[in-house]
Amino acid sequence: MTGGDPKGELGGYVLVGGKSSRMGRDKASLPLNDSTMAEQIASRVGEVIGHPPILIGTAARRDLIPGCGPLGGVFTALSTTRHDWNLIVACDMPDLTVEFLRHLIARRADGFDCVVPRTQAGFEPLCALYHRRCRDAAEHAIQGKLFKMQAFVSSLRTLAVPVEDPLPLRNVNTPEQWRAR
């Protein structure tokens, strides 16, 4: 893959295990371009990290602690990675671009635990870079039944990346949102 992480220092994960209850069907398998939404997101993540990402929530890679929502997927990724920095992205952002991901990756810096886009609506923790040292914090949050991703990233040394145009981060949760995209 070209245009990826030049040093091969990034792990990549796509979270595909949500219940999709508001959508009424599996969001990961929704058709997008010539494949599925999960495949499209995985392709974009793979392009920027230089190797195929791992899908968390599939039969091959289930959450290590099920029933914890996206935080369980983040915990699983950080528990299994061999990379210090890890790009973790939800599968339901059809407008996410390679350019946006490259911009996010370019912002990583020492002294921070995670690099998270922030729009006027707040953090977008399901399209972010996490250092593997966040694993213990994720486990602690899960043990305390503190599953909110916004609270989790707020508890870390977070580098907020201001985002003026939130379109790349728009996720689709309902059939109406899917049709309107």
C-alpha cells in the first residue's frame, strides 16, 4: 500500500461489532461504493497505516470483554496490538477520507495518550489514535462500568484536533441517515 505510515509504526483497527439497533440491520455490511461500509473503512485505514487493519467484533476477533460497547473494542485492540500507536475507527463513517486520517496521524505527539478529533459537538473518540498504554485505563473504566467514550478520552492525556468540517466524521445510525447521506 502506498502513502501509508512510512515507519510501519501504527496498528489499525476497525470496530464492526455494534448492535446496529437503530439501523435495524448490521451497519458494517451496508453497501458502499463497490463493497461494504466496513470494507471501505478498512481500506482507508489500511492505506494510511500501510497494512490491513484488524476488524474487531467479527467472528475472528471478538471483544475480549463483550457487552461493553465501543470501549470493549478499544480495550481489545489495545490488548492485542504490537504497535505503540493505534488508529481505531468505527465502521459507520461513510464520508471518512484518507486525507482526514493522514491529518490526524500527523498530529500524534509524545506526552499524549490519544489524539482525538474535536468538532463543535465534542470529541469523536471512534476515529482516533490511541497509545497502547491506554489499555489499563480502558480496563479500569470497564471494571467500573464507565462505558462512555467521551468520558474515557477526557480521562486521558488527550490531544484534541480541532475539526471545522465534521462531514468526514459523520456516522450513520438510522435508515433515514443512511438514505440522506
